[in-house]
Amino acid sequence: MTAHKPAADLLVNGAAELLTCRPDAPDLVGRIPNGSVAIAGERILAVGPAAEMARAVDLGRARVIDASGRTILPGFVDCHTHVVFGGSRVEEYAARLTGENVDSLAALGVPVGIRGTAALTRSLSVDQLVGQALPRLGEMLASGTTTAESKSGYGLSVESELDLLRVNRRLNETQPVDVLSTFLGAHAIPEDSSRATYVSAILEEMLPAVAAEGLAEFCDVYCDDGFYTLDESRRILEGGLEHGLQPKIHLDAYSHTGAAPLAAELGCVSADHLNLTPPEGIELLVDAGVTLVAMPALDLAVAHPQPLHARELVDAGGELALATDMCPGCWLTSMQLVIVLACRLQRLSVAEAVRAATLGAAAALGCEQEIGSLEPGKLADLIVLDVPRFEELAYRLGRNSVEKVVKRGVVVIDRVAA
Ligand code: ZN
């Protein structure tokens, strides 16, 4: 007598290799040659060698996708983006390439910096901002990102910050990528407000409204010279916690703020950038279980004078995550390029980078129980690459190797069928 077997409705079958990226994988990526994944509804039923699938799962009614010669891995998680904003800063970017002084551009009314983007963003409606962000999310999905975090922070007023979070909600509802929302009212100090007045508005008006409307999962703060001080960062992140928002922090991107102990003390779900964080600060974060987020494309885009050495974070025993930092100053939608840069510029192995772009990034969003690896019970978010080895991700520079994207059990991108 055979036990009743669960029925799959989709089988992605016989890949040259399948990466589970499961937490306990000794090789970090859980490589399975000739691997398959069986899916029912939006969840994974079984993962393993193709020859063993029929034993565990009823495949009688399953639609089969042949993945021979290809690579299956979890969908990428982009755990740090500023994907919602108005307009562009292409003039500023082009000028900075040759070291031009951008102050003269600003004097001509060309948007420069966070404040320049904030002025453009405030001039747009929720509908218009959704319209500008949707193509960016479409590019992310087509290059394999199945979950993305999205921060506010270009509104810098009560009404505009809330609107940006409403944009996040709309984006989450209107396209396949799951969008997790982060309140980053503390991104810069607005031109039309004093520091003290604006921090009070964050604490007394924005945070209660964000919580009342359920608009964000996380509260983030840009802790750096010229942005938010250590003391302000503490007050804002503690205020977020009081309103049920998990803390995240932009930490030591351009100056050493001394905020690593704060991030460890508050149990930040992630600490991001870390360019100037000293080893003892990294150690505190690692001991506190804070996920460390590296964004090599940002360092490239701004020609950072002190690029992050992610290798050192891994060697310190940290849970590493990768992200694009998609924003007007680093216009990147592809986690594949992030992997290229992390491997070559930050000296990660391909396995370390892939792990950081999937399970590590899921941990940076507190979602590692739901996404980031291919395991029974988790969401069926996966990608099929048209190459037979996962190392090709680091090797083929600037190429989109994603052939199919399965999001919550549904094939949402298929380059072969297209
Ligand atoms: Zn950021």
C-alpha cells in the first residue's frame, strides 16, 4: 500500500544543476545535479534529483517544464532599493564622471542629489510615481528578482512620504514582484524645514500615520555625516519599534558614525553599506545577528573612495546580503550584475555571492522562512538560467541569463515562449 502523495501542478524538471541555497548547505548553494522542483499552488512541494521526484510527489497532473542543460535557483531578493522616485539625475551622473562641479548644475535648476530628486518626486502624483516605478520593477523581474524592498525617502514631508509608501503598496498589488515597504523619512533633511522640526515630524506625525495605515514593515535611517546623527538615528529607530516597524540602518557609508553598537543593541534586521565600519563594529553586528548588506554597484556608481570589502564581512562570520541600491544615483535593476561586481571587486566566491543574493538577502528582510531558498513549504519563487553552471552568473559580464521566472508558482517570464 502506498501512502497518499501530494499532487504537484508544476514540475520544473531535470536541470543540469539546481541550487537550493538551503541554510545548512555545506557548499552554501546546495547544488544538486540533474535537479527538479515540484510545485503546488504558490508553494514548493519537493526539491531533489529528477529521478526521485515521482517517489515523493504525484506528478500525474503536473505541467512539466524541461530545464535540461539549464540551472535552477531561488529567485533573487533585492533587499535595498530606492526604486520609487520622480525623474532622473542623468545630467548629474554624466557631469560627475569627469569630475565636474555639480553645484553649477544645481544653480541652473538641474536636479542634483537627494534634494533634487525630492523636488521632482513631490511634483508627481501617486499614479505618476507608480507609472515611473513599474518599468524598473519589470526590468528587475526579467533579470530574476522575485522580491524587492522599496524605501520611501524622496518625499521628505509628511504627506509626500506617506504617498511614497502608498506607491509601494500599489506596486506590490499590481505586478508580480513582492514589494516590501520601508519607511525612510530620515533620508535627508529637507530644504524647507529645520532639522529639529523635521525630526519631530518624523516622530510625532509620520511614524503614527505609517503605522495606522499599515504602510511599512521597516523603519530605516540614513546615519552619516550631513544626514542623521547617532542620537537622531536612535530616536527614530526606537520610535519605529514603538510603532511595530523593524529597524534597518544606512550605516557608515561615507563617514564613521559609531552607530554599529546602536544597530546591534536595537537588533536591526540589517545594516547596509558599512564602508567605514571598523572590524570591532562588524564583530558587534555579527554577534547580534544583524544581516550585513553590501552594494557593490553603488560603490562603483559613486566611485567610492573606500569601497567595501565584503570578503572581510564573510570572513568575520557575518550573514551577508547583496542588493542593487537601485536609486537615481545608482540606476541598476539587475542582481546578476551585482553578483558580477561582488565576485570581482569584493572577492566573494560565486557561491557566496549567489547565497547573499538569495537567502542572505531574504534574511535582510526577515523573510528567510518564506523565501530565499528552494525547500518544501517555501514560496515557489525560482529562476531558470539558460546556462548549465551557476558560476556563469559571475563569468558572463552584463548578460541576462534568466530564461524563465516562476513567481509564487506562476511562470511570469518565459523568454523561450515569447
Ligand atoms: Zn539606500
